[in-house]
Amino acid sequence: MDKNTWIGFALIAAIIIGFSLLNRPSKEELERRQHYQDSVRYARQLEIETQEALRKAEAEMATLPADEKQNSSSLQEVFGAFAPSAVGTEGETVLENQLVKLYLATKGGNIVKAELKNYKSYGDSVNPLVLFNQEETELNFTFITANNRILHSQQLYFAPQPVTVDENGNQTLAMRLLTNTDAYIDFLYTLPDNDYMAHLSIRSHGMQGVLAQNMNYLEMQWSQLIPQHEKGRKFEERYATLQYMFTDRDVEKLAEAKNDSKNVTGKLRWIAYKDQFFSTVLIADDAFTSTQLESNTMPKESGYIKSYKTQASVAFDPAGNNTTDFRIYLGPNHYNTLKAYDKGLEKAERLNLKSLVPLGWKIVSWINMWLVIPMFDLFMSWGMNIGLVILLMTLVIKLIILPFTFSSYRSTAKMRVLKPQIDEINEKYPAEKMQERQQATMALYQRAGVSPMSGCLPMLFQFPVLMAMFWFFPTAIELRGQSFLWAEDLSTYDAIFTWQANIPLISWFFGNHISLFCLLMTVTNILYTWLNMQTQATGNDPSAKMMKWMMYLMPVFFMYIFNDYAAGLSYYYFVSLLMTIIQTYIFRWSIDDKKLLAQMEANAAKRAGKPKKSGLMARLERLQREQQQIARENAKRRK
């Protein structure tokens, strides 16, 4: 190896060594990690000892009368000062406003059932939608007692205090965890009037002598099963995900289509258990630390979509000088509802819950936020049927992109009327003289004032709008349960044919149904393709014939994709294609090919002798001249 190679290897080694030194944990960081590992091992040992003592206590209490269980010596040994809360009667207390109804259990002291009054599950037109039941959720906090026992809030019974209502209609319920002293812990729940956001404040009163002295945080375990609420399970699975936001407002999520887990080292502001149209979001007023997240897909026969789990730590003050505060959002993934929680807040304080509604890539999301959603809300406020709203939106969007559509069609028409002259050039210059053919073609375009790219650029402006609608309709909760014509629910597919048997090829292609709006969209798309093909002569060119068949296959491919999509999206594309066909006939009527050719020839005559080349045309011609010069030089060298 030469000197330069050795220098390269030395530089690589220096970079690797330098990177390792820079990223080496500091002494303080190593001490924190060691302390955390020691704490985990200690907690595991205490947990084992506590569970063993608890089994003995349960065996002893099974032999005692109910009024003597609290005095059990084994119970006193396990629960210590919390012995009065170790036994009790299971019951529920209700907090309710115009939007939600929350059930709080005495055992565990947390919300065990949440009903959304304005929504229904698919197939149940009577009962309100239930986000979760008692057997589907668990929110547990871990306490370390002064006698070195680990207790869980889910094991203990809370005493509900009377519900209070202030002058603003805000309801407050204290679930009190009692001890055998004057000390206690309150889980204080507040449900504001006409709001989906509840508040939870954990307040301790004189607990510094009951809990371990070094207990300045609470370990939290939160799990929830997500029931299937929608008709289309495939799409509900696609949009159901565990999402979370860091304190710097960066939002991330676990994988939707597979089991996933992550250990998060940074501080989190909120964790969301998200379904397609509904979410349960736990928001820490301070932060979640040392967070472990897990998301698992559930089998179809279980009736559930996902299983979510979280383990995290939150700050806690046993003396009660500071409270541990949360907010709990239990409601729909409605963009304006979620956005309203940031109103009037500084940027650093905003929750950014609106990110729970996926609106597409950045430029696409801007179109949805500033055009599609405001327009949709405006038309919905007029009290029209949702199908008419989509029709009106389609018309407005078509009018907005009309200049681009007309420009694209006019450019295509120019290329079409020049085709006979292009065919003459192709006959004059065979394939072996490709450079001369290209140069003659560019010269023709220059004289006629045509740019080959002029028909593509307008389509690029239309594409973000089409993608915005593609993202908007499947996530718009306003479509949920809304009927139009034969479609009972525009947020899911509108099956006109269904079957249970596995039909070869058809079942693989369509699943177990065919959606009517999707079928209409496909037929209209084929008709539009045929309409465009009438103006394109393929001749005997095999590649052109193959391209023609590919154009006809694309609508069929789109039917395979959109058969499971929201009927509202297929309806939008169906109406949009119909309007495009009408536009095409209007354009054909307004643009006469003979007149267009005569105009192009007149313009070419005016430019004769003083040609004005566009930047693109000039660059293409310069590139062709350079290629010809290189070819001539290569030919000379070969001779």
C-alpha cells in the first residue's frame, strides 16, 4: 500500500477513536446508570418478598370472618400502614358531562370505563361507544412503604369522597387511599363541563413517614386493549398506533403493522393509545421518564385491534408540597377538537394533539390544514348531506386547479398537432441517427414554441391536492356513520357484493366484498383512459401498444387498492373523474386542432430570424451539440 492509503486508514482510525471518546458516558452518567440498575434489582427483590408475604396473608384471611380481616397479623405485615385499604368492597363512582361518562372503581382508584355519548360502535345503534371496559384497562402506581414493601394501587381500595361541582360545571371527585394514621393519598379527578379532557392530580398528605424516604418518583404501569369499533378492520389496524410526544414537541410512534417496543431515554410529554377515530391520551404536566413502550397486534377472533403497554416514572412528593398532575384525553381524533387545546398557549406549552390525525407529508398536510379542512367545515356548517358536501368540495377543487388542467391539456394538444411532423422527422432520420433525430425534433419544438415539459409541470401542481384528499377522507371522523345513497357509512367500504367462501384469485384480489363506489370509480377511470387513448395513435410501435394496455390496467390496479378504502374517498374520485371527463369535452370544443396548428405556424413565422429559446430548450440543444462533438471525436479515434 502507498503512503496515501496509510494516511486514509489513519484518519479513519482517528475518527472512530475520537467518536468513541466523545460519546463515552461521563462519570456522573455511569453512576446514574449503576444507581438505576441497583434500584431495579432492589425493587425486584422487594416485589418477590412482598408477593410471598401477600400469599400468606391471603391464606390467613380466608379463614377469618369479614369483620376481622383488617386485623389480620399477616395483613398488617404486608400492607403496614395501608392495611385499612387492603380490604374493601368493589364499586364504581360516575363522573359525567355532555360528552363523556367516566366510571371510577374503588379498587385501584382509576377510570375503568369510558363512554363517548355522541358516538356508536359499528353494529350497535343504541348504546354509546365504549373506549374501554374494566377488564380492558389498567393504570397502576407503585408505592414503596417504610417497612420495605412494594404495594400497587391496583391492589388497594380507595374511599370515594362526595362529588363536588363548581360554578362552571366542573365536577371533582377525590378517591382517597387511607392509612391507619392521619396520612392519606388522594387521586383527585376533575371533569370539566362539555370537554373530553379530564384531570388527575395525585396529592399526598403527611405520607413521608409511611412511604420510603427516598421515594421521590412513582413507577407507573398503564395497559389497554383497543376493541374493534369499525366495520373495516384492515383500516382500523392501519391507523391504530401507540404515539408519543417528547417535551421538545417531537412526535413519534411505534409500528402499526407489526409488534413493536421501544425504551425511550428522553422525557415524554404525552403517550397516546390511538385507534382509527378515537384515542386515550395520558398527558404529564411535568414529564414521563425511563419510559418503556410496547404495542402488539391482536388476532382477528379476539375482537381487539391492538394491545398497548407502558412503564414509566413520574415525579412524586410524599410530603405533599408538590402534586403529580396528569390530563387524560378520552375522545375522538377530530382535528379541530384536538387543535383547540393549544389555543392561546405559547409554542413550548402546546400539546400538539392534532398530530393524532394523520394528514400526510408536510406539503400535503399544509393543503389539508389550510384548504381542505376549512372548506369541509364551512360546507358542513350549511347543514347539507355529507354526500353533497363532498360533491361541492370536488367542484371547488376542480375550479382551483382548472388553470393547471387547461394548461396541461393545451400542451398535450400542441404535441398532438405536431405529431405528423414528428413522424416525418422519424422517417427522415432512422434509429441509427438518434442524435440528428433529437436535434431536428428540438428544432421543431423551438419553432412551434412548445416545451416537452410544459404538459408535466401542471400535473405536478395537481398531485399534492390529489394526495391531500387521499389522506383526508380515511381519517375524517365526520364521515363516520354518515350515509349517502346506498353507502351506510362513508368512513368505510360500501360493499354491494359479499361472500364468505375463499374464491381463487378473486378473494385474493378483492377480499370478501366489492365496493360499489370503488367499482364506479374504476369504470369511470377506464372510460377516461379510453377517451385519452383516442387522441394517441400507436401505429405499429410495440412499445406504444404495450403502454396503451398498461394504461387500461392501471384503473383495475387502483380498484384492488381502493376496494377497502373509505367509500367517501372512492366517491370523491368517482365524481372528480366525471368532472374531468366533462372538462375534457369542453377543452376539445374550445381548442380546434387546425386553428391551434395555424396559430403555432404563424408564431413560428414571426420568430423566424430572431429565435428566442427557453432556458430548457437552450440547455437541451447545448447538451446535444456536446454529445455530437464527443461522438465525432470518438469516431476519429476509432478510424
